[in-house]
Amino acid sequence: MPTTPDRPEDVSSGLKEVGYLPDDATALVAYLAIKLGKPILVEGPAGVGKTQLAKSLAETLGRELVRLQCYEGLDEAKALYEWNYRKQLLRIQAEAQDIGWQTVQDDIFGEDFLLERPLMTAIASPDPVVLLIDEIDKTDQEFEAMLLELLSDFQISIPELGRIEASTMPLVLLTSNNSRELTEALKRRCLYLWIDYPSLEHELEIVRLHAPELDAKIARRLVEVVAMVRDLDLKKPPSIAESIDWARALLLLGATDIDSKTFNETMSIIVKHRTDIDIVAERVGVKLDAAKDDASAASA
């Protein structure tokens, strides 16, 4: 059943219950967006949990998630709506020839011949939904301009049908990996949230939440190593989800420590480019070997 939080703390606790650990800023912005009816523009590096935030908000609020995955060349027909041309053609052919074109035209441009795409689905839904417009920075400025009416007034204008207003207020999240600068007109209509890679202690909490059986010392060592990897100049730094995957893999393998051997064997879980593997193996692997030698010398 859909729920409405009364305080930012309610948003925070609700997200934690479904496995998402937000910081205070994330919980506050989400709360304000729900209460003010404002979209949220969520920016940050790839893999920090922007998309997952929308999924988790939908789960904790008891709403359906409607997702529009953006890509280069995305247009209104794939995002808003399009006419069912095949059905329209069959309707025209089925009409008697003595019926005028105006009668047929009025008939085939009705809601029965409309194919809803994600944006219109969110607007037309009788129940409030969470609308995720994912990776908006992959589209162009023309697509952003098309979104302005939706984000300002939660309505869509269809020339043949007129204006369609939202019967319920969707919670809209737009995510961006900051690959290009978004227009000021779009930003003005949104609350803004920047999500960065978490601090060591915060990521440790996340890993412990999703892999509670992992030994506490190994979990801390894991997030320390991941932080070292992210400090390198890589094509793709490890995401939070990959930190969790690595923790689960170490648990499955029964690892008792993260030494250079274990790290090299499992490194592909968090490093996904061939050139990155060489860099990480050289830089981080050497540090792990040095740490092991220091520990052996100290024990001796």
C-alpha cells in the first residue's frame, strides 16, 4: 500500500529497510520532492546508486516504478506516445466507403489507438508512481525541451486529443552521469542531489548490510582496497554494487584475508577493463604484497 513519509527520518528508515543506506542529504531531498511535488535531478559518477535510489524509493513508498532508459536519438515516439498505425489502418479499411474522412479521422485519433510510452504511462496512471528518467545526459537538448512541460505542470499536450493532466502526482527522478552539461531550464525545475562515492565508513555499512556473514576485518580491508582502486586513473572505477559483489564472492570462496594472491584472483569482479587490470595489478597488488611483508616482519 502506498505510504507518505512525515519526516526526512521516515524516508531514511524506509530506504534502509529495503537495503539502501542514504546519507542525510539524500533523505532530505527525497522527502522535499515528495512533499513539494518537485522532480529530483540526481547527478554523480557512474555506479554510486543513482538508479538504485529510484528503485528503492518506489519500494519503500509502495509505488510502481516506471522507467525511461535514455539513449542518443531518443524521441517523443519512444518516450511519450505514438499512434497505433496498424490498428488505425485496419479501422479505416473496415469503414464503409460512404463514411466521410472527417468521421474516420475523429475515430482513429482516439485513446483506443494510442500507444503509451513511459512518460505518458506515469502521467496517466490512476495511482502515484515513481518515474525514473535514467541517464538524461545521453539525450540532446531538444529532448530536454520536450520534458519541460511534463516537469513543470505534470501534463502532456497531444495535438489530436488536447492536454492530458496527471491524475496523481508522480515522484520523478532524473539521473545523470554528468557526461554533458544539462540546460538551465531543466535544472530550474528540479531539486538537485549530488551523490558521490561513499566514505569508507559508509561503504563499510553498505557492504555489511548486504554481506553480513563476511568477517568484519575482511569487510574493512575490502572497502580500503576498493578506495585504493578508485584513487587510480581508471576508465571505470568500481561501483558500490561491485563492492557488494566482491564481498559476496570472498564469502563464497571462504577467504580469510585479502592478500595479493586473493586480490589478483578476484580482481575482475571490481575491475572491468583490460588496461585497468594491468594498472590495478601493478599499483594495488604491489601495496598488498608490501603490507604482507610488513606484517610478517612485525610478527617475527
